[in-house]
Amino acid sequence: MKKIILYGAFDRYNFGDNLMPIVFETFFKKCHPEAIENFEFIYSSISSSNLSRYLCLKTQSINDVVKYINDGDIIVVVGGEVLCADSLTLFTHMPKPKKINDLLRFLNKVPHVNFILRNMLSYIYHAPWSYPYIPDKSLINKDVKVIYNTVGGGIQHLDEKNKKNITSRLNEANFISVRDSRTYEDLNCTISDIVYSPDSVYLISSLYNECDIISKVREKIRNSYDYDYIIFQAAPDKVGFNIDFISEKLRIISRENNKKIILLPIGYASGHDDFYFLKDLHALIPECSELVYDLNVWEILYMIKNSEAYIGTSLHGAIVAMSYGLPHYGLNENIKKLDAFLKNWSVKPFNRCYSIDEIVDIIPTIDNVVIDSLRMNNNKNFKLIERNFEIIFNVITS
């Protein structure tokens, strides 16, 4: 039996990364059940992991997986901002005490020290090749297919030696799709035959019905949030404003729209640290907010899909809101991957990132005409993602 190795950064708990292999496998099992019976799905990351408490897939280390890869197996880099992410960056997102990760990020900025740090981590947290999520066929020594599914990132920032090496690897891939014009333009000048498609997690609302989701949500979550609320999420390094300013604006949003503010950490992985920021934020506005934490991946999804709107710095928080036809406000235009995705795939006024004070003014202007436009746009985007998956299916089975 051939193996489909779903390979990505889901050895840490971070909402979007963990949904990617789940959505990928679900689509193929629902749409091509007979053909997929002939394949075994393997879930792999740089390290082995067990995040089953969050209802995420267990992963095997790619170093172990390559030992039993056979001719005809398929490696699918399932998505995320993985192009040219290095081991040190990825390692700082692994579950560790926050102070340790803060120290690692500081040391990485110190000249000469970062060189030593990177070499040290190459022994601790590594794949069989540099830039872990860009497989090197020459080091696998088997006739395998490599597929990139709606990935983000870029290669133009690399030095010439590394750029040449990575370009060669990407040109050997059997299929590449990217999730935004930012990545497409970065790769298009050196990589041939790239498909441009929305992130595949966008398809989630069409793959799972209400019963599917409810079955994975604890009763205390289902019964506790039967009122109107707006989701707010932010990573402290990405929010773009100080906490006092944010709290003032959220208080206005809550009062003027008569809705509770649910503070929802989405980035549980180290280096995102949503919880710490949102905990401090809740302490400033306890009268109009509630902090909801320690949710599994489906409970985060449930909270977003049942909200009145989403405001945040998380790309996949916005993508899930988009998928369910909900108002979604990207926070901080300096988050390039979020801003690019909204510009490419959403509709006005949701098709760009805003500052929090701009969002205060936009929310009251949203009417049924805008929501209808958003939901019509979804149908177009769903078809693009389905087309992307069908191409991948043909590559896998050819």
C-alpha cells in the first residue's frame, strides 16, 4: 500500500497548522473514498508529537518516516507559512516555557551567537535537509512524489547559494499551489507551473456539518455561549497597539454593538502567546469580556462559527470566519500574510487589514448586502479549492 505522507508544522498546537492535515484527509476520503482506500495516510512533522488532548493528529518525525519511504509514496507539504522557515524559527514555536522562547528569540538577534545557536539546534530539532518543509528528493533516495498544497512564504530573501538550492528542490516538485499573490509573485520568477488557490482550510464549512462539529465540543462549551458575541484574538507581537488602547476600543465595540467580547487564544504555540496578552486584556475590561482558553481545535472552530464577527491577527481565525460567511477584520496591516490573503480572497470591506480604531467605525456599517456578497464570494473560492484538490488527486493517482 502506498503512503500519503502529510508533512507540516503540526507538531505544535497552533489552530491553522493542526486543521490543515485534517481538512486534507477529510476531503479525499469524502470525495474519492474508493481510490483513497489504496493509500495509507501518515502524519509527519520535524518531531514526533501527540496533541490528541486537543483532538489533533499524532505526528511521526520526518527523520523516522524517510527510513521507510518506498518508491511511489507521496509527500504532501500540506500548507502554512513553511517556505524557507528554518529550524530555529520553527523550534521557538515548540511548547516550552515562555521565558525560554523569549531568550532564544533574543539570542537569535545577537551577532555570532545566532550562528552558534543555529548549529546547536541543527542537532536537536532538524529534518534530513535544510529548510525542513522543502523536501530534498536527492536525499530521500526513492522515487517519490512531492506536492505543495496552498503554501505560503517565499525564497527571494535567501542568499544566492541557498536560493539556487531551494529553487532546484521546488522545480523538482510534482505540483505546487500557493495561497496568496505575495507568495505567487515571490516564486513565479524562478519556479514554473504554480497554481494559485485559497488556503485549503477555507473549505472546512463545506466538509463538516453541525453534528460533526458538536460531537467534538464539550457540553460545558456548547451550553455556556448562547448569547451574541464578537471574537477578539491577538498575538502580542502582532497586535500593533498597546494594551490600554486596545482595551478602550474593545469597550466601545462592546457597548455600541451590545455584544460581549470573547477573548479567544488561537495561537497556543510558543512564540504566539495569545493567552498572556488576552489574559492581561481581560483584566482591563472584565465587565464586557470573557477569556476562553484550553479548547481543542474543534472548540476554537465552534466559538468562531457561532460568533457575530471575528477580529484578530490570526490568518486561520479569519479564514474560518470567511468560510462561515461571517464578518472578519484582519488586525494590523503589517501582518503581510493576513493582509495579502484578505486582499486576494475576501470582499469589501473585509479585503484588507485595519487598525483597531478603524474597525470600531466599520462594524456598524455591515448590512445584509455585504454579508450576501461575502457568501457569494465563498462559492467562488470553494470551487477554486476543490479544483486545487482535484489536481492533487490526479497527481497522487497518476
